[in-house]
Amino acid sequence: MKRVILLLTGLVASSPAWAKTVPESSGVPSAVIAAALAEADCFWPTGNEAVVSWPARPLGDALMLLEIPCWQAAYQAGSILMAYAPNAPEEARLLRFPVPEGEGFTEKPSLTLPDYDPVTRQITSLHRARGPGDCGTAGRWQWTGEAFALESYWDKPDCDAEPFDPFNAPEAWQVYP
């Protein structure tokens, strides 16, 4: 919950100029960040002026993971994630996350409220379809050294006033594997 509050209080932006406000300490050039934000079709409410990104974190194999806010809604927000080598930040790449769709999979360039654990190299995401949190989707991905592979995915389409809490009830609503 603390991470959610920090994220929601720190998220603000409005145009492709937002990439210029990402801390240069990551070393990733603003133009590379702006291109990733455009590729992911990121958007922000009008009137916000700056992006606050999380500090880059170790991803493994001499790579770093940079999280950059991508979109904001009434009660949640999403980010893109980029992998880069500290000695070649201009080669940072936008990561994509596989999710079930129909009989196959699609790849998402942004995740809702992503939470990365550098020890396990796992990332989770929880998207609530409406404010009460009684429906939505969630996923867990594992870093393979090249990309994040889908490990588990949950979907609760019924907004039935019953809480959607897949990480504490993993057997419920699981659609993958």
C-alpha cells in the first residue's frame, strides 16, 4: 500500500517533454525514453507537468531496470519498464509482458502498479477494473535473462462485490498456467 501511495502522489506528466524530467542519474537519454513512451502509447492527464520515475534497480547480468510512469487513471496508474546496461544506456529497450488473450497471447508494453523484487527477479502487476477492487487482472512474470516470461495470470471479470485478491488466493481466478 505504501508503494501505491508513493506512486500516486509522485505521478505527473503531460506531453512528450515529460521524458526530459526523468532523472539523468539513470543515464538513459531523454530521446530514448521519449521514444519508448511513444511506442507504448503513454498518456497523462492535462495539467500535470513532470514525471517522477523510480531509481533504476539491478535486473541481473549487469543490466538495470528503469520504471517510468506511463498512464494515470482515477485510482491506479501504469508504468513502462526499460532494461539497459549502465555502460550503454542509449541502447535501453522497452520491455513487453505476455498476457493471455483469446486462445493465445499478446504483449503489453505497460503494467498497472508494477512491483519488482530484485532478489527473485519477479515482477507483479494488479489491475483493478473498478474502484472497489472486486474485478480485474493480475500477473506475475519471471526474468529469464532476456525478457520477463509469464509465470501466472489471473482474471476476474465479474464485478460482484467480492474482493479480487489473487496474490493471497492464487488458486482463485487463475487462467495461466
